[in-house]
Amino acid sequence: MPMQDSLQVVVDRLKDKFGDNILSVSEFRDEVTVRFKPEVWLEAHTFLKEDPDCAFNMMIDETAADYPLRPDRFDVICHLLSLDKRHRLRTKTQTVEHIPSLVPVWRTANWHERETYDLFGIIYDGHPDLRRILLTEDWEGFPLRKDYPVEGYDM
Amino acid sequence: MQETKTAPQNGEFQSSQKRMRLNMGPQHPSTHGVLQIVLDLEGEVVMRCDPVPGYLHRGTEKLAEGKYYNQIIPLTDRLDYVSAFNNNVAFVLAVEKLLGIEIPSRANWIRMILMELQRIASHLIWFGTHVMDIGAVTAFLYAMREREMILDIFEMCCGARLTYSYCRVGGLMADTPPGFEEKVEEFVKHFPKAHAEYMKLVTKNPIFMDRTVDVGVITAEDAIDMGLTGASLRGSGVNWDLRKHEPYIHYDQIDFDVPLGSKGDCYDRYLCRMEEMLQSVRIVDQCMKFLKAGPVRADDPKVMLPPKELAMSQAEAMQRHFVQVIHGFATPVGEAYGKIEASKGELGFYLISDGSSRPYRMKIRGPSYVNLQSLPLLTEGGMVADVIACIGTIDIVLGEVDR
Amino acid sequence: MGLLNNKFEENIVTTTVDSLIGWAKKSSMFPLLLGTACCGIEMMAVGYSRFDVLERFGMLFRFSPRQSDVMIVAGTVTKKMAPVIKTVYDQMADPKYVIAVGSCAISGNIYKNYSTLQGLDRIVPVDVYIPGCPPIPEAFAYGIIELQKKIQREKVIRKNKEVLDPTAPPTGDVAAIKRPGYIKLPTAEDYAAFLDKDIEEIEAERSLLMPGRGSETK
């Protein structure tokens, strides 16, 4: 498949550069997911944007998922798109609370990270303006965590 | 309207006697819903613009974690409520990718026809409200006239005018009634004449051109960096349309053009969207020729409900119906990202499944949310009145912004 | 009645002052549109050329609360938006009415979660509820006609027996709402008092209520 060839090149280049810092590479239904260690999160994305074989110039989405039974309970997930090479990649990492912000790489990460902070409580180090966006400023708690009830606390 | 001294943030602006903080509050006729924009003005010039969304945050993602896949479809209707069928299809594409099932071709062609009709309906609302905000109030009445024809077609198929829930995982809810094809062809014949009328009235109007040419300019690099998609990106000259470059359903068998702008101002985006409406009519016309009789629901017994006659007469079919309604159907462990080129940009549903019949996490990538983020870039340095034109030109719908 | 009996020709209309005031108020309502979500789009479509529900009743959209007297809230009300709606309602001048359009404004609809207010009547008193998701245009027309009937019935010059306080929060006590055919629901004290009674008293009461029947314990 044409998509898989250019993505195979990307995965090879990532493995060359980061080696042990990549925890896993998986593929499901034509989508490739790469899991990094949180220490190389910012460096990996700078490489993915600037390297001419990868050329991921647009960030589509940045979000998180909550696995409360794990010690590193949050999974931070990023979807990337390259307009020139026409391929997509999903990158993941895991953290308990802090993760470096990707705003220096793509400016669109600004609101994605504010929303993830608002709903999950993950703190992005280096974000220029981290405050709540979808809920009121004085809201307590982080609704999308698995231990927050759907109906909230004051129905 | 008192003078405010605000504390310096980022060390950027000085507290000046002339600077005023104005709140274009959530209740405002031209914010297309409940959007609050906090403006820092010096005279008429916008120094800082800070949109505050969240007044329509309804917690769709949290609710979806407790529902079966078919039960989430009505929730997705209410995201981009002016073109509800597009959201249904995007979600259902994600689930079908997870399951790995095949959809019968008649269902796919009907989905394409209805999606393009929805694109036209959404652009008509954009046209009506954008031009009405700029000052030409009667444009809205003209746009509503054609939109009512589209809503009639949908009401004939599924009974509702605005929130359809017509898609199901594996196909459609039911086949289209007799008379569907004639109505669609009647619309296809009528619409280009109405479109020519709109172009004659608005496009070369000097007041409209004054208010939109060279207003809200965004360059191609900035647009890609800010994650813009849809007509907002194509207005700046970037050739990217998911229907052409990452085709889904049967878009690779259809012949159509993608209009591109050059300067990236409001006028270019206006022309892009107007031309997209005509291209959509062209797509619908070609799809009607491919439409043949056949089933509209996939043949997979685990996913689709059995036909009603069988469920009422055979015991196994009734059991199957019961189990699927009470327990849903399970998806394999994994994740999928289903995306379409919606009327506002790239609409994506990211689903993480843990092997049960409910999603573990559903993330909605709403194009209006990402497009709204670029509003400060469009308005800073311009006048207050241009803020209204810029909100209209990036075409937001608050259901998608706040989810 | 001898002096006025059959005195007037056919070209004089007689009515009460209240009916006249009611007719004037109902025929010139100026709605304030608070369209928040999908019902807002439907309301815009309904107010324009095909259905024309608003113009033919003499209504004209005003976008400022200072100039309007009916507040039409169409769409979901979230907890972030609720103080804004209350402020807008307070800015309107008396006499004012509220129409809640759509299931979300009536009771929260399918959004039973942390961020949605379960109904508009938790913050402002509502006069007419129009159900639907979204309601069909004919339902809009019906709702507006019901509001017109309600305005026509209002007592302006005549005394109101019960003066309702519009700024009081709605009471959540179901047993305290009086309805015609008011039935007192039994409470825990009633049940305790029943348990303390002797068996002969209960039999005596029962024979009073059902005179034809004898007691069944014998």
C-alpha cells in the first residue's frame, strides 16, 4: 500500500534516531501508532516536523485518555498529518501529571492542550496561557477522568 | 464603558488610558450562537482578541463512554447541527473501521448524495448569516428558500428536519422512500439558477467587497500552523481536500474540482464556498447515475438488527434482536480514527475500544474548534467591525466548538 | 338596565378594559431570541419566509433585552450560560414572558450530566413549554398561540387573588403544589399515627367509609 511505504521510512528514521526511547510501534487497520518515553516528547515532535522524510506540518489533534489502574495514569495522544507526503501518524506517551507542551512546534496545540488540561488535569510545562477553556474558571475537578461521575456533583 | 487599567501580561502591552476592554458577550445577534469574545480596543482598533467558548459544552464525550455505538449516533447529530448527517457518517465510518465490515454499495451512494446535500445546506446557512451580519439582511431569506427544499428531502427519508440519526453502523436506518430520486433531481435542476441569483446580488456588490476584500488575511504557512482545514485553508491557496487526497466511500470514482483562493482574505473564502456549492451539485448529479437497487444494510448478523418480519416470526431472529438491543455489539480491542471532509473542515472521531460494546474514549476533532483558534490572528490590528466579518468567514457552529 | 337597554347601534364595540389591554399586549409581542443550539436554527428557519410564524402574529425580533417583552430560549442551557440568561431576563422590563423551546430547555433532554442545567425553569419562571427535538414549525405556532391565550386571560386591572412573586425561586417541594382535586399525600407521621391506633378505631372508620359492608375480622 502506498501509505505504508512512506510511513515505513518514517518509522525507520525514528528508530535510528531514538532507539530505546521508542517503547512500541503498532499498526491497526492501516494506522501506525508510535509510543515514546515522555523525556523525548518535545524532541521527537520537533524531529517529526522538520525532517524532510517525515514533514508532518500539521497537527490534527492532541488529546488524552485515562487508565486509572496504571501507575502512569494518563496517555497523551497526538495525531499528525503531512500535507506534502499525505501520510498520518499517531504518537503516544504516558504520564502522571506533567508533560512538555508542543506549542513551540505547532501553534495549534494551544487550544488542544487547554482543553485537555480543563477536562483531565494534565499540566503542560511551557504552555503560554494554561487556563480552563470549556468549563467555568472556578470549576473544581476534571470531568473526563474515570473517577468523576457523569452527572457531576450538584445536579 | 469605563477605562480599565489591566495588569501587564507577557510584558507586552502597557496599561494605557486609551485602552478599553469590551465584552462581546454570549448573547449577541451576530456571534452565531453563544460565543463570548473579549476585545481590547484602542479606539476602533483591536489590540487583543480572546474568544471564550464553552457556553454550550454539553459533555458529549463523557456521555458517549456509557452508551452503545448505535446509541451515540443521536448525540453526534447535535454537534454540527446545521449539517447533521455529516457527523453521523463520520462517526459510523470510525466504528466500521474498527469492526472491519463492508457496507453495501447502495448505502454508500445514498450516503454520498445526502452528505453533499448537507454540505450545500450548511453553506447556505453560512451565506445567509455571513451576508446578513455584513448588512444585507435579505440574503438570509433567499438562502432559507433553498435550504427548505433540502430539508424536505430529508424529512421524506427519515422524518426529521434537523437532527436525523439516519445512519446506522453497517448502513442506513431504512431505504429511501419512492419519489426520493425525483425530488433530488428536481433540486439539482433548480439550484444552479438560484445560485446564479445569489452571485448576481452579492458578489460584485461594492459595499460587500469593501467589507471583505483584504479583511482577515491569513497566509498559507500560518493557516497550516494553526491547523485550519476546509474552505478556510483553501482560501489561502493550500490545495488540501480530503475527498480528493484521502478519498473515502466512493469519492475516487467521481469527477469534481476543488476551488482555491489566492490571497487568504474573506472575499476569497466567500468565493471558495460559493463555488463548492456548485461542485456539490455536480457530485450529486453523478452519484444519481450510479445509484442502483439493492440492500442498504450490511449482511453481518452480529452488527445489524434482523429485518422486522423475521424478528416477529422466528425465534433465533428475535433472540438476536434482543441481544443486540440490550447488550450492543462488541468491537475488537484497538483504536480507529474516522474522518470526513465536513462542510467546515476535517471532522474526525477518534475511538479507543477495549473490547466491550461501549467506547473507552471518544474524542471528537471538531473543525470549528480548531478554526476558531485562528480568530486572533485574523482580527488583531483591524477594526471592530471586521471582527464580525471574520467570525462569519471562518464559519463556526457552536455545537462543534463546545461539543 | 332600562336606560341602556338596546340603545347602541351595531357600530359600537363593548368589552372589558382587561380584554382590551390583553388584546393589545398579545398582538404586539417583541421576542428576544436566545437561540443557543439546534433549536435556535430551527427557530430562525421558522421565523422566515416559508412558515412566517412570527411576522403574522405581529412579532418583531429585537436583539436587545431592553426593547423586548418575550424571551424565547431555544436550545440547551448549560451551567456556564445560566447566569447570563438570568441577567438578560432581569434586564427586561415588566410585563415579561418566557417561552422554553425544545426538550433541552424544558428538562435537559439527553444531556443528563455535569455541565447541563436540567431545565430552564430552575432559574427563570417559564410560561409556555414547547416540546420537541427540535419542535416542528407547526408546534412553534401552537406554542405562540397558547402564550397569546395566556396573555389574554391575565388580570391587569382586576385584582389578582394570588400575587406571584417573579423573583422567588421555584419551590421544589412537590407535595406543596396545589392542584384541583388536591390530595394530601401521607407522610411518615401519618403512618406512625396509624400504627398507634387501636383495631376498633380502624374498624369504626372503615365502616363509616363503606357503610354497606360489615367488618371482615369477625
